[in-house]
Amino acid sequence: MNAQLLAEVQAWIADDPDPKTAAELSKLIESGDETTLRKYFAGFLQFGTAGLRGPIGPGPSSMNRAVVGRTAAGLVAYMKERGLSRVVIGRDARYGSEDFTEESAQIFSGAGFEVFVLPRPLPTPVLAFATHELNCDLGVMVTASHNPPQDNGYKVYIGPTADGIEYAASQIINPTDGLIAKEIDLVNSLKAVPRGKSWTVLNDVVVDKYVARTAKLAPRPGSLKIVYTAMHGVGTETVEKVFAKAGFPNLVLVSEQAEPDPDFPTVAFPNPEEPGAIDLALAKARQVGADLVIANDPDADRCAAAVNGPSGGWRMLRGDELGIIFGEWIARSMVQDKTKTGAFGNSIVSSSALSKIAAHYVIDFKEVLTGFKWLAKIEDLAFGYEEAIGYSVDSETVNDKDGISAALFLAQIATDLNADGKTLVDLLNEVWARHGFHGTEQISIRVSDMSRITELLAGLRKNPPAEIAGRAVSSIDDLAAPKDGLPPTDGLRIWLDGGIRIIIRPSGTEAKMKCYIEVITKDEKSANDLLNQLRQPLKDFLA
């Protein structure tokens, strides 16, 4: 075995606070499995604007107590330099979440910080709310959101301000992520890091406050029959409390997916957007004659919905469709109630329809980079969304995407429309009649090696295509260069003849290449025909 690698592994084992992962590494040394060891020692798990996220396992390239502990120690150094000292930690129900919470609490406590821990596995929006409500300088959420079962992660929220940025209890952006990463790099040993045992496990007061505030979004409860799935995550308990507080009838739960289960046994990927993920919910809807289906991802910060079409067939609403429903409804309410003010915003990969709704109702609009951390920085945000089913319908309560408030607000919209003999699809059709039909689609290509994405984007920059899918390329925006006031990001925005927009970028949280298409036509059939023509050629182009 390579002597340098062996020395690195042995040093890590000696410093590992978890005897289980230390033993795993020792067995790999004994068996001489250098290939696996190199996978676990391929560099420290990168800390960025999504915090940490990766597969659970031993060594610096995986999610484990040693990696989390060093990250917490880096956060301690970052906070001390800025005079910050108040922390709240939340967690989901994934493998490792309890241990990673304990590891973090010990290290924050050992630094002399005032530390709060949420009472049990709870949704990410509750942690974001608690960060603001408890006036904390830092919030940490142990979750891998909608990633596969073998993953876990570590989201970081900043309380009021830091590094000249008005955070208002939202997720970190540049330069904060880089500054924290530098402090993590300086942590050479966990054994030298002081640990404490003094922290406060919160009771349900902060949860109840979140429930009460969120329930106010729906003052006119109705009697619609709504099927709900938590996708084996932590959403059920809080969602049920919010709906009950608002006065809605009991949700019809998808029992097989209602309780937290870190194995996510009924889905290939615990993401409502993935094919087949809400099949059980749709079956339940047909069984009980439901009016609406709502799904959260496992940490309940994202929301998806399905509707029963006029022909009697259930279908998922695309993330953009749900965003347009929320945007149109909130815009109308702002026109009716002049005391309601604020700006709209969405990410560059989302539909352009929201900007047109904002212009129609004379509402300020801002386009931001992909990731809700950017939307959360829009001043006085009245509504923001990204097409990956993330929505902020109440930024004063949670300055982040919130799948629970979105679920309740959608139920209220559907209830109000039903009272007028209309549906969510009718509302969409009113928008299409005014602005043209905006057809959008996301194509995701999973990769085993992220370098494949880097190579593809580099190739496109060096040799830009003249045509795609038989349509001429009219222009290309390299998003790595600052444009329209946006910070640089890795990706390309390609315009084809006919106003077709294509954006290609790496996923920020998974080993995926993502391609986003938008076509604008006179009706849905024309859009679907055009998307059908583009779909396979684009897949071949990206392969």
C-alpha cells in the first residue's frame, strides 16, 4: 500500500471520534483495499453554498462525525472572529443525523456558545424559523433533503448579518461559504478541540409558534379532500398541525410514506419530481376521490402537487406551473389590498412567465442565480420560487423555501377557486391566455464522475454549437461571466431560433447535469409538440 496514503489514513483513525468509522478504515488497511481507501481519502468533503452533502462513510470524503466535527470547529473559529455566539441545530431522520447533531452541539458548547437543539427530527423550515425566532447568529440543519438514502448533509444559516450581507436567517452565500471553508481547512485535529455538554433541548414552544404563524396563511378553510405524502420524511407531524390549526379537515395520508424512514423503501429516489415517486399518492387519490394531492420532499422544504385533469387523469404540476399559480394569486391579492407590498423573484432556470405576471400587475421583479439562498436575499420578498419545487410564500416567517407553508397556501387557493366553480388548471389557463403558453421541462443526466460535466461545459465553451435539434443557435450567454447584475456561475444559457431558451448547468447538490428548456407558444399542444421534438436530441447532445 502507498506509504503516504497509509500514513494519512492512520492519522485520521487516531483522530476519529467515532469508533465505528475508525474500525471500518482499520479493516480496509488490514485487507489492503487501497482502491476503497483512495475513494474515502479523495480530499475533504467540499464545503460550499449548500454546506456539506455527500454519502455516509469513513474518511474525509464522506459524511461522518469526524468531518462534521471539523466543520463545526471551523464554524466556531468563523463565529468567534465576528463576535457571534448563539446557535440552533435541527435535524431530519436520516442515518447519522442524531450523531451529527450531538457532535456539533458538543463542539459549539465547548466553545462557550449558547446552543439550542430542536426537540426531535423536524422539517428544515422549522429550523430556519427558529434561527430567526431565537435571535441566533447561526443555524445548522443536518439533512440531505431529497438526496438518496446513503447521503446526509449539513445546511448553514446565518442570523441577522455577516460579512456585509443582510442574511435575515437565510442560507450562506459568497463570500461567507469560502471564509468558513478556510477555517475548516485550518482544523488539523479534533482531539485538540474543546467539547462541552451544556446545551438546551428546546420544547415545542418554537414549533407551536411556527405552526401558528404559518396557519394564518389560510384564513378561509374549506372541505376539499387532500391527499398528502411526506415521502418517508419528517413533514407529516408539522403539516398536520398546520392544517388543523388553520381549520382544514384531516389530510388523507399515504400511510406507506407517512412516517420517517431513512431507507425510503417505496421510492427509487425520495424526490417528488422523480418518476414514480408519488405513484402511491396518486393511487390513494383515485381510491378516495381526492380533490388535490400534495407532496413534500423528506425535509419538507419543497412542495409538489398533482391535479385531476378535466379528462379524469391525475397529473403532476410542473414546478413552474405551481410557481405561476402562487405568483398570479399573490399578485391579485396585492392589487386588491394596497397594504401588501414587495418584490417577486425567481431563479434564472425558472419560467419567464413570473416576470410577465409581475410586469402586468406593476410589481418589482428580480432574477437571481439558481438556489434559494439567492432568492432569500431579495429585499421585501413577496413571492419567490425556483422550478425545482421550492417556494417562499411567507418570507417574513421563513426566509427560505418552505414546503409546509406552500402546501397550506395551495390548499387555500384551491379552496377559494372551488368556491367559484374553478380549479387550479383554470387559473393557469387564465395566465396562459394573457401571456402565451410557457412550456418548460428539465432534463437530468446522472453522472458517476462530476468531471464529466466540467469536460462537457468546457467543450461547449471552446466549440459552441451552431445548431441543436435542427434549430439554429442564435446566441449563447456564458453564465461564468457576470451578466445582468448576476454573480458568475458555472453554466450556459443557449437561445435557439424561435425564442427557445436552454440552460445547461451542474446540479449544486447531486451528481447530475441539468438542462432546462422553455418554449413559448400559443397553446399547450404546440408547446408539447415542440418539447417532444427537442427532448431526445438534447439528451443525445448532453450524453
